[in-house]
Amino acid sequence: DLLVRLQEMVRYMQRRAPSKVKISLETDDTEIPVLLSGPLFDWVIENLIRNALDAMDGEGNVTIRVSDHQRQIIIDITDSGKGMPRHQAKKVFRPGFTTKKRGWGLGLSLSRRIIEKYHYGSLYVRHSEVGKGTTFRIILRR
């Protein structure tokens, strides 16, 4: 059940987030059975939430919205962080690209690879606006 996995990740990350950050899960579904590699999928979600936390400077919201459709499952992870300009959003999945002082710039490229190669889905920047935040979208195919 995808929702159980996501609820566990939200709880796990909320305990590690600053006190002024709220991480929430929104869905109209009660369960969404899907075949996936649990540890790899969890790592992707953790990486996306950690990036969101880094972009928010200690306060804000991270919202995970899940919608179940006949042929696909859509997962939007939205933060209220710094956002990024369009030219930067096009580069974030390149290995080695980073805006941080620490890290190797491999998290998003590895996340995309896990979603595409292991789960036959897609991961991309759905929307980002400087000063307002970013939404990453994961599409898992049925």
C-alpha cells in the first residue's frame, strides 16, 4: 500500500524536521496498492523531502498529494521554500548539479533514475516559482 509507505515516511521525516516545518500527506484514497521497491522508493521520498527542508530555511510546509487514476498514480511533493528559476529547474537532475555548499549533487539524478529504471515511472519539476516554492511530480504507471 503506497499510502502506508508515504505515511511512514511523513512521520519519519517530521521527527527530523525543524519544529516550524509541517509535513503532510493529502489524498482522497484509503489505499493504493502498487508494486515497488520499498527501500528505493522510500529513499527517493526522503531525498525529495530533505531537499525541500533545505530550501525552506527552518520553517514552512511540505505537502505530499497523491491521486490514484486508472492508468497512473500521481504524487506531487510541494514545498514553500525558495523556489528556483526555470533555467535552474532544467538542470537539477544533472549529476553533479547542486546549489548547496555540501553534497555531491547526485540525489535528484539518482532519484530520477530509481523512478524511471526501477519503477518505470517519471520524476520531474512540475512547477517552481522563486520565493514561493517548488513542486516535484512522480508518476507511477499501473
